[in-house]
Amino acid sequence: MARITVIGGTGYTGGNIAQVAVARGHEVTSWSRTLPVEPADGVSYETADLTADGVAQRVVANADVVVSALSPRGPLEGALEGVDAALADAASAAGVRLVVIGGFGSLRPAPDAPRIAEGDDFPAAYRAESLEMARILAGLQAREGLDWLYVSPSGGYGAFNPGEATGSYRVGGDVVAPDAGDVSGADFALAVVEEIENAAHTGHISVFG
């Protein structure tokens, strides 16, 4: 059993990860700005302004793994880079593994190609947040002494396309697989939790159907 802290555990991705982790016998704590309307059984909920000084240290305390499942939207637009950097500092100091849930735009269409978010045909409505997530990835890659993983989902992943739980998924690297299909929310969460359990990868990976 692992002590897993999910930052953004009331959101779509974080909520799925928290529920799957609890179902597999892990001790799960969620941190978010507000409490959920419908708490998940077995998850402990804490609230905080994640941009405030000292919160990262509180979040990391007593955890084996911290999962950042936040998006740079709303109050976190332009601020998530700093939040995840503070979490990385705290995780490194505490010897805790940090798993960051990224976006499809952080992947590359081909080896050594610019990231998808940097392409001219990337939707303008999502470019700013995707580029911020790519900067978060670059910050992790520049660090030493931190056990980290950055996980990108398939292009059609999200609450708008929840899919069905199949119990299966595929794992790739930072280049989009040519036959990559969309992964459901439940299967993506399963992939993250099984990675926490097995620590099979480091660096930047992708999860697809």
C-alpha cells in the first residue's frame, strides 16, 4: 500500500486516479481549492490555496507519491508552472516521487520534432495552457535528484469523452504512436496507479488506447 496524495483530486483526472487508487488498497489524500460535492468513499479531502507559500511542503508531508493533476486554467492560468515547481522542490527535499499529469500537446509528432503544441495547426484556444504544460515538463527535465514522471494522454482524452473502463491501455514515449487510440478516463487512471505501484518508467511517457 502506498500513501498517495493527489493534487486536484476533485477534478476529472484527479478524481479518477483517487478512486482507482483507493479501490486498489492505497491510502489517498486529495488536495484542492474546494471540497467535492460528492466525496468518493475512502478518499481524505484537504483544501488549500495551492499557490500560497508553504502549501507544497504540507502537501508532500507523509506521502510516498504526489500526483499533480492540475490544469493551467482559471486561477491557475499562468500560475501552474510555479505550483508544480514548488511541488518538485518539496518532493525532492522529502525524497517523494512526483507524477505530473500533462497534456497531449507536450508530445512530439516525430522524434526530435517540435512539440505538438508548438505547431501552427494547434488549436489557438488551447495553445497557452499546452505551452505552459510543456514548460513544466522542460523544468522537470532540467532537474537533478528528483524522481519524477510526466504522463501525457491521447489527443481525445478528457471529461468530454470519458469512454468506458476496459482495464487495458498502452504506454508509449514522448512521440505519438501512429496507431494511438483514445484512452478512457478510468483506463488512464489505472495506468497512472499501476505506474505508481510498479515504477516501471521515468521521464515523459504517453498513455493511449
